[in-house]
Amino acid sequence: MHFNTIDYMNLISWDIKAFEFVNSSLSNSLFDALLPWFREPLFWVPLYVFILGFMIFNFGIKSYWFLIFIILTVSTSDLISSHLVKKSIRRLRPCNTEYVHTIKRVPCGSGFSFTSSHATNHFAIASFLVLTFGQSNRKMRLGIWFWASLISFSQVYVGVHFPLDVLGGALLGIIVGKLYALLFNKYYGHLLKSLQV
């Protein structure tokens, strides 16, 4: 079956309806107060510090390999999303379009919409973490995926991305994170074997 113009228009129509449901129909004071913060990198600094401290405490100087791979994962996912995909697709953000009803809860920004770099980067980190030291702990895996999903959902709720933007970003991030996790586990996975989390 070929993906024709009708299929594309139906997909875009679904995307707009899903966006308006999340952005408008789900509006409530709790989400209005919390979700704009959840998409801010500084809000999650304590979590990042905890992860870094956890690795240093358990592996000492050897943890620098883990840090290097995290940096590589985020840098690669952001490069692909922000500089390759967005500039190729050039989709406008919902808050910058006239045909979509949008409640703007944060500044819209002038960049393009597909893929969401927030979703791409955080799912890349999530994928890497789950496939490295989170494999043996189900609660940790669920928590990591929930964290990335919450940040991605926030992008839609505040009005800066369509659902397909975050879904595409999530898929891209998972692929990037998995590739770096495979490399890390192959060459430095022995660092984690003694740690049961």
C-alpha cells in the first residue's frame, strides 16, 4: 500500500486534532503550573547531578566514560534533530500557524517543529540509561521512560509542538540512544556488571 496524499492529509488532520485535545481540552490549573517547568532543562538539574553523583560514587574516575557517552548521545541526537531533520522538513510550530487553535503557555520560538529536540534528546538519554545501568531494575526503567514521556507531553501541552513532532523525536532519540548504549556496553559494559540496581 502506497502512502498517498489522502493518507498524508488524514495523518496531519489527526495530528492537529490530537494537538488541540492536549493543548486545549486537557487544560487545567495544575498542568498550567507544572508542565511549563517540566520542559526547562534547569528544572531537572538535581536529577542530572544525582545520576552523575551515583556514577562517580560507584565507579570513581572510571565514570568519565559514562559521562562521555551521555554527552555524545545528547550531542548526536540534538545535531540530527535540530540541524538535519528540522531544517529539511521545515514544519511550522503550532503556535506559529494560523489554522490551529493554540493556547500559548510559553514563548513560541522561531525554530521549526519536526522533530521536537526536547523529545529527541530526552528519549536518547532515556534509551541510553535504560540499556546500560537500568536493565536489571523494572521500576527504574519505567521511571526513566515516564520522565522522557512527561517532558515530551509538556511540549504539546504548552503549544510548541504537535504530537507527531514528539513521537518522531522520541523514535529518533531511542535509535540514537540505543546505538550509543550498544557501543558502551560492548567496550565499557564491564564497569556496570558489579552494580546491581
